Amino acid sequence: MEPDPRRADATFDAVHEASFEAFYAAEHPRVLGTVVLLTGDLDLAREATDEAFARTLERWARVSAMARPGAWTVTVARNCARRNGRRRTLERRLLGRQVFPTEVPGPAGELWSVVAQLPQRQREVIVLRYLADLTELEVGRALGISRSTVSSTLIDARNRLQHLLNDPAQGGTHG
């Protein structure tokens, strides 16, 4: 009787998973500490270290066979930190050129607080149809529903809005 290959794979996976967990527990503090000292930025170091260990896990069968898997992981973390640091610097520089309004008005004033009370699907179709100015067909594509479902949902949403706007207890002010 031949051994079940699925059972062998499961045993192999369990052994590799256990060995990675032990590696992670032993190496994570050292890798994180190294990257913190290299970058001087704890958040950047954590992000890079997490990414490096994720890559290590993806390649664990190969990396675990290396003479020094920890050194490989440190190198990956350092490279991730450098790349992420360059990206952050570029983002800061580009954002520094942007002029943002100090106050962003609500999309539809008083009506928006009433639209926010709609069920999610009704709120989505109202916003996409009237605020984003998408056609019913485009709304359907965006939400993964048919145009006829968009149409009937819009009817339901408008009816619900009318009820909410006419009911002072629901936040409506119109009589």
C-alpha cells in the first residue's frame, strides 16, 4: 500500500510551519532591532520587518536551507526599509507641493445626513448615481448588479428619502 501523498504534504507543511514559527520567534526581535538602528524610524522598521518575514515565509522551503536564513531576512528587511523610506520621502515632497482646503464641505449639506440613514445598498446607488453622476448601467457595473436592480433600488431609496425628509423624528425638516 502506497503512502497518501496528501498526508505527507500535510506533515511536511506542519514541520515547515513549526520551524518557521521557531525561526520567527528567535529572529524577529533581532531583525526589528537591526532595522530600527539602520533607519532610526520604528514605524518604518516594523513595516519593513513584517514585509521581510512575509517574504521569508513565502520562500521558507528555500530560505530555511540557507546557512544563515536570519541574514537573508535582515537583508530583505533593509531593502524594504530603504524602498519604503524613499517612497515616504517622495510622498512628503509631493504632498508638500499640494494645497489642501482647510475645510471640506459635505457633499450635499443637510440632505447628506438623511442619505447616510439609508441602508448601504440604497446609499451606494444614490451616491454613485447623483453625486458621482454615473449612469444606472455604470452604477450596476461598479456594484456588480444589474441595471434593473439599480433602477429598483433607486426607486426604493428615493421613497425612503421622501419618508425620512417628511418625518421630523427621523431627521427630516420638511413637512
